[in-house]
Amino acid sequence: MKKLNINDYLNQVDQNFSGMTGRNDWDDLSGSRNANRDLYFSGANGTVTGEFPAESTPSPYRVTIVNSTGGTLTAVMFGRNRYAGSTNYGSAAGLVLTTGIGDVTYYELLQQSASQPFETSLIRINSSNTSQVTEILNVTARDANGKSCTDPVAPLDYFSAVQYQNGIVDVPYRVTIDGNAYITTDILANTTVKYTFFPASKVNTTRALPGYNGNPLKDYAAPAVPILSTSRPASYPANRSLGM
């Protein structure tokens, strides 16, 4: 599973390494994830000291993008530090970005992504326009010192050979979404597309305050989504002869 982390990447750039290996280098090199859990773990939730509480089911973040124009337009998702003050938050003027969740606005999601950064475990792309779900996702991480890196993610690479739903694809891609990270992609004419970001972990510094469990890092279980369909398409014969 690939992962893009700006701090890890920039550290490796300084050492003349690319960092785009797809390894979970942040965990491997620093061990900070496990170290943090050991350091901040509190038995206040009733668990036995030394045991970790069960990971929660992830509640995903969603971005719905509507292009009602007759041309292809470029959308930007996240990147609060760069795009919060830009027109339409960096996306082309003809695009409308929402969360599709009640009264939760895209602006609210944009702001929270910077103050409560999260790391994805899976990105689901869904559109009735089957060409849209194959559009490249350009994942960019920046630093205020001017350094940046971009990883083009091709959803087509993640299609299963036995997948029967052409309008949906699950991309198991790990990226840290914070104020400096953003995703750009082309939205085709007269198209609506939904992006669902399942968190693997999220940082909320208020959890370190008294009355909480003391660990600002919350880990989530793998998303309970079916990767492959078990249904048989109508066009597939009920019985196939294997004879030559």
C-alpha cells in the first residue's frame, strides 16, 4: 500500500532519496506511531495497562464534485494552507464542491483537515460517468520552505479483473491529509463524482486534555467495504465448459 507523507519525504530528499517507494517508511524509520501509543496510553477507559483498545470503525470524509459545464475542469481537494483564501478554494469556477453530509460544508471539511490531519487507508471514487473514475489523482505535498512532491495515482491500476461495477473503484492509497497536502484531478463535462476518504488514523490534540484518554492520535480499523463483487453478471453463463 502506497503512502505519501510530506515530513518523511522531505527528510529523505535531504538525504538524496526519492521517498516514493510505497513503503511505510514513517513507521519503519521512526517508530513514532507505536512510541506515541506507548507514551500517551492511559488505562482510563477500563482496559488493562499495556493493551490497546479496539480500533474504531472509520467514519469516512466525503467530497462530491459537480461539473455542470460542457468542458473539462480541474478540481482541488484539501490544501487549506494554500487554497483557503483562493476563489472556489482552488477549483475551477464552474465546479461545485460539497460533502453531501447534511449541513457540513466543504469549507468546514477543508478547515478541519488542517487542524485535525488524517491519514487515509482507502479512497473510493464513484461516478455514473465511467470515464471519470479513471482520471488521474495528482497527490501533492508541500512545505512552506518551498519543497514539494507530487505522486500521480492512476485509479485504473486498481481495477479488479473480476470487478463488475465500472462506475466505482477503490484505491488503497495512504496519504496524510493536512494543511499542506492536496489532490488535483480533472472533472469531465456534465459529470458528478464522489470521493470517499476512509481514515486510518486522525490527530485531535484536544484528546490530550484532562478528561480524555490522553492520546491525540486515534487509529481506525480497516474500512468494512467489499473490494470485489461476489455477484454474477447477467451476461456471464451459468455453466461454462472447460473443454478445449
